[in-house]
Amino acid sequence: MDEPQHRPKLTLATKVTIVRIMGVPVFIALLVYYLIGLHNGEDIWLERMLALVVFSAVAVTDALDGYLARSRNEVTDLGRMLDPIADKALLLSGLILLTRPSLPALAPHIPVWFTTLVISRDVVLILGSFLVHELAGNVTVRPRISGKLATFVQMATIIWVLIGGAERQFNWFVGVAALLTAISWVQYVVDGARQLAHVQHGAQPK
């Protein structure tokens, strides 16, 4: 009998994901120091550009860890858990820190309504997943192209703020990101409702 193949407990893809997670507090620290300086009337360009570089590196390497996991046949439960944590931590920290309507020197800045929309969607998805798990015993989350596109445009919006891009193009970024976020929100809610309806239908006596 062949001996079972032992996979490494910490794969290369998972190591990349961990490095990405470690990059999030670095990005937060750089951006917080930049915003403090901006509040005090000092626009420290270096801190803003370093925050941009770290944010972009963490965002771009999202594709790298996924590619490594698939190409090396090293998809693990740990990797599946850590990857969305890295994405959400980076995205939400950027959105929250760059929502500064009281800081006119930060232009453009993320609108409050947009940050509220993104956070509300994530909260509803988490609560909905918990509800489906409790009632159905299993949660099936189908990745949606609208969700992936929404994440991409949301990150592009943050990058546009960090580079100090033009307001007109920024409004387009925000509008498209908001539309995709709302569409993905509705699709995930419909998926959850269908799973619950399927369970309830199956529980009915024939």
C-alpha cells in the first residue's frame, strides 16, 4: 500500500497570504501618520506614496497566492480562511481611514455613504451565512463575478484616492463600485434565501 502523501502544514500560498495580512497594519500605520500630518497642515508625500505601495502590493499579491495554491495543488482550509481575511482587512481599513469629510486637504476622499454600503453588505453576508448555517446546517457560497468586480473597483477607488486622482474620474469609480456592490449584495441574499427555501421544502412531509 502506498503511503499517504503528506502535504506541508504551511504551504507556499498560505505563507504569501500571511505576509499579505502582515502588510495590512503597515499600510494602516503609514496612512494614519500621513493623515495626522495632513490634519496638522503637513502633506508628507513620502508617507502617502509608501502607503500606496504597500496597499498595491498587498492587493496585487491576492492573485499570486491563489495561483500558487492551484498550480501546486495546495489548496487548504487554512488558505481559504485566511485569504478573505487579508482582502477584507485591507479593503475596510482603506475605506474607513480615507472616509474623511472633515479633512478638506484629503482630496478626493471616500464618501461616507459608500463606506456604509460596503460595510453593511459584509455585515449582512456574515449574518446571513450564520443564519443559513444554523437553519440548514451547511452554507454554500458561490463566488459571483459581480462580487469579484466590486472588490476590484473598490480597491481601484482607494488607489485613486492615494494617488490624488482627478475628482471626475473618482466619481465614476465610486459609482461603478457602488452599483457592483449592490448587485453582488442582492445576488448573495437571493442565494441564501434559495438555500433556506430548499431546506424548508425538503423538510415538509411528502
